[in-house]
Amino acid sequence: MASAVHGVLSCEQIRELAAAGVIAATQPIEDGQHQPASLDLRLGPTAYRVRASFLPGKRRSVEALLAELTYDEIDLRGAGAVLERGCVYVIPLLESLHLPEDVSGVANPKSSTGRLDIFTRLITDDTEIFDHVAVGYRGRLYAEVSPRSFSVRARQGSRLDQLRLRRRGAAGETTLSDAALAAEHSRAPLADGELTLRDGVILRVALDGLGDVVGYRAQKHTDVIDVDRVDHYAIEDYWERLTPRRGNKLILDPNEFYILASRERIRIPSHLSAEMMAIDPAMGEFRVHYAGFFDPGFGYGAQGLPGSRAVLEVRSHDVPFILEDGQVIGRLVYEPMAAEPKILYGQGGVSNYQGQELKLSKHFKAP
């Protein structure tokens, strides 16, 4: 299929922008930062602990507000420092942007960040919204970081956020309609089983069919987790395993953090990318963290299919809430790629979550 002129920029297009100075950095951008449809962003040398989360608003800089709200500066160089659970930090990133007038950006926590329940949002100058970079933006980038379940150790160069860049078409909106998704699904399945569409592909929670463990709940009062250590920590030191229960139901306790999986196994074709979004803010008393993007090639194994489950980072709010197997929990919104990446997810480097079922972050040893 021919690539669209508008849409999400591929790895190769992002590299071209970096070479042209559109994406700048105080240290050279590393090959490992490039994903098929996004760029990993790196923490800078200093974290500012602030009293509360904030947005600068129009005609104000993040730096000016940091001067008012900071009550501690933390050195992230060398061995780094511990970012404590429940605290809010703003960290200038090594990367900055000088975008052209037809390119905007959107950020999301990396998958591994979300699975550690690290609440991470991108901030720019002169903005009234998190995680969005306006067309033509020129300036620094900042990450707001607030660990929720575990205190974590991070350092300069740690990658918690990823940035996706979009080239705007004449019509502005780039997401695929339900009719377009149905046509895509008829050519190559976007998910196994029956496809349900409602402003995207509907995902349902799996509380059956996953074996002896259907989910994980974060423990309280654990040791610190180093965000740059892979395959290092024992699951039982940080998580409670959730086993199947009668009726395939799970009661979410208020303010507890859960790792669950989707019933559907999904697939992202090479000419598309996807992002998980909320169904409706009014549905239920829980929230899915929505960490990470789904890159082109996600869910395609060595035989082309069978697909990979979406892992869900779930937190209940003020009251206990019952989840049932098959309950609607999110939707995938698809966008065209402005160009198909030459290397798809799972084909080059390390792809920690290709072919995943129910899977914790890469920091934990396999069960």
C-alpha cells in the first residue's frame, strides 16, 4: 500500500529531521532511541522536585515556573538519584525541537514506564495541555515524572517518554474512521475474533484464558527499582499474583495499581500506527494508564500472525469497582504512517513486548 504524505513520521523521517537540526540535543542522539514510529526522549542532568504539577499556559515558560515552584534540585548525573513515590519532579530533557509549520508532536510514557506506574507527561513552553507539541514549536522539552507505586532510580539519559511526530494533512485529522478500519480488517485482521468498532478498535479485559495468573497487583513498601536495569528483579518482591476467580471477576480496590491484559490479540500493519485511548470518561470508576504507542509491526510474529495482547495498566479511583471478563476497557485509535518504516517492531534491536501475553515490564525476571 502506498504511504500517505500526512500521518505519523517513520524512524527514517525522524532521523532526517535530526540531521537537519529540527530535533536537537545537548548530547548526540543514539541509535537505540529510534523506534519504528517514535523517538525515545532522555532525562537531562537535573531533576526539580516541585510542590505540585503545573502547566505554564500561554506566553509563559516552564523555566519561569520552576523558579517559583522548585524546593529541591536533584543531580541525575553518574549513578543518578532516587525519585520517591508520591513526589512530583520536572526534568528538562536532553532533546529540544524546532518543528516546521506542518509538523506537531504527541508524547506518551514508554511501555516499560507505564508498567511501573510512573506517571510521566511531557511539558513544553506556552502550553495549556500535557503531552502535545504544537505545530511549529521551537524550544525545550520537559518531563513531569511522578512515581505512583514504586520509588525508582533514574539518571541522566534514562528514557521514560517517547515522542511521535505527525505531519498534518490538508484535512487536519489523521486518525482512521471506523469504516476505514473495517476495510483494513477485511484485508488483514487488526485483531483476532470478532472486531468491534467504536471510534477505534474496542478492547476487552481478559480475566480468563491466561493460565494460572490473570493479573498482578503492585505491593506497597517495596525496594527501589532502577529504570535502566533489565531482567533483574524478582516478581514476588514487587507484585501480588492474581489467580482466576469464580465468575471470572476482579474487584479493583481504590488507588491500587493492576497489570492486566486484553482479551484480543492485536496487530498493527506496517503502514499504520496505533494508540490506546479511553472509551468514555463516564464509563466506570477506573482508569487505564494508556502507556506507550503501538508501533508498525506490533503483533506480527515469525509466521506473520498471531498477534499480541495489549497490556493494561489499571487503577481504580474512589470506590471499589468490579471488572468482569470481556468488559470493555479501552480502544485503539489508528493513524496512517507518512512513510512505512524500513524496520518494523520486533525486527531490529530489542523488542521486549512482541508476542506478549500478560507481561510485566522488562525490569522483572520471567516467571
